[in-house]
Amino acid sequence: MMSREQRDKSSGTAASPRIVFACATILLSWLLMQAVHEFGHVCGAWTTGGAVRQVVLVPWELSRTDLQENPHPLMVCWLGPIFGAFLPLVVWLMLHGYGAKSAFWFRFLAGFCLIANGAYLGVGAWTHDGDAGDLLRYGAPNWALCLFGLVTIVMGFLVWHRLGPSFGFGMSAQPISWRAILTCLGWLTFVVVLECVWTWIQFVMLHA
């Protein structure tokens, strides 16, 4: 005989919280992934004597960093996907080491960023779009982009391995509280508003 919880799960009534939490997590991870990626480009420009004109970060558009001066374009271009892929991984490992309750969420973010940045360069190595196209024009070998993509995608799926129960999926699924869902939705709203404000500030500065 099935318990009430098992009947709820089988009928789908227990699916709503985990679906909402998963969707909010994916959307927030997408925005944060782009922000960290562009942070890598900005750091690369600043450390190599370049000058940043603007950083485009809006929820409805793919992010990009526009430079006024770029004396070392190859390094600046590489640091975007490198920071984007590995900085969230470092953050997750630190939180995991401290035993933070939110470590499982940052584990998802770390895997997401590894896979997204890896796919970005791996696919771009053949389509020559985005950063991949710039890297190839600046002299990066095609095999380096493919290798980066392969390594980071594999790492990303390894980071995600057996993470499902923490998000309410699988045989040993853990319950997702509405407090966790509202917290994630709150951060998602905050990031969206922050990006809109950031866009407005840059628009004013560029057209002053």
C-alpha cells in the first residue's frame, strides 16, 4: 500500500514546489552565469591595460562586454569563459567546505556554468560565433576550444551527479520548502531589477 506522500507524488500534486524551484534556479543560474562570464572579460581588460566601454547585462539579451581599448584581445577573450566556468566552481567548493546549507544550490550553479561555457566554446569552435569566433581570429587553435568545451562539459555533469534529490527529484527526493522557493524567486527578482538599473545607469553615462 502506498503512503499519502507516495500517492501525492504519483498523482503529481507534490510536483509544483519542485518545478517552481527548478525553473527559478535555472533562470537565476542563466543570469548569474552571464554576469560571471562578463566579469572575466572585464578583469582581463583591466589587468592588460584595456578600457571597458560598457557591459551589456539585461535579462532579454545575450550579455557582452564592449571595449574602447583592447591591447591584449586574446587574453581578454579567454578570461570570459575561464572565469565563467571555474569561479562558480570555486565558490561552491568553499561553501561545501564550510558546510553551508545553500551549498547544494551553488553546486547546481557551478555545474550549469561549466556546461554553458563549455558548450559556448565547443559549439562555437565550429560555428565561429561569439567568443569562439573572436578567439579563432586572434590566433587560438580550434582544438583548444574543443578541448575546453569537452573538459568543462564533462566536469559540469560530474558536479551535477546525484544532485537531483536536493531539488526534489528522484527516489530519495528531499522536500522543497516554500521558504527556499521564495528565497530563490526573491534573488531572481533582485538580479533582474539590478540588471535593469545597471543598464539605465550605463545608458545615462554613455549619452551624457
